[in-house]
Amino acid sequence: MKNNCYDIERVYFELDRTRKGYFDRHDLKIYMMTNGVKLGLMHEQEIDLIMNYYDRRQIGRVKFDEFVDEFV
């Protein structure tokens, strides 16, 4: 399935809602809760898995280019 670049950009900017230039684990958690994901222990582990996937440098932040690279 081909991803629409506008959809990817929209999701990123929903994650980086304060426009600080990156999103972190807290932002991801808020995004998931806002989009109807009920969080429990398993979801906390899933948040960690998602962050680890996008945060390849392991610094706790995901910049726009790092996020987009996963879809291109």
C-alpha cells in the first residue's frame, strides 16, 4: 500500500503538537489516548516498542525526517 505523504505529515504533526521539532514517548502516549486507545500495562509496553522502532538513535526523541524515512 502506498502511503500518502500528507497523511504521514499530518500524523507526525499530531504527535509533535507543540511544534518543538520532535515527539517523545509522552507525546506518543497522548496521541494514542486522543485517538481512542485505552492504556494499560500492555499498551505501555507497546508505546515503548513503537518509540524504540522510530527512535533509532535511542535519545528519546523522534524528528520528522526519522519518522518519514520509515514510510519512504
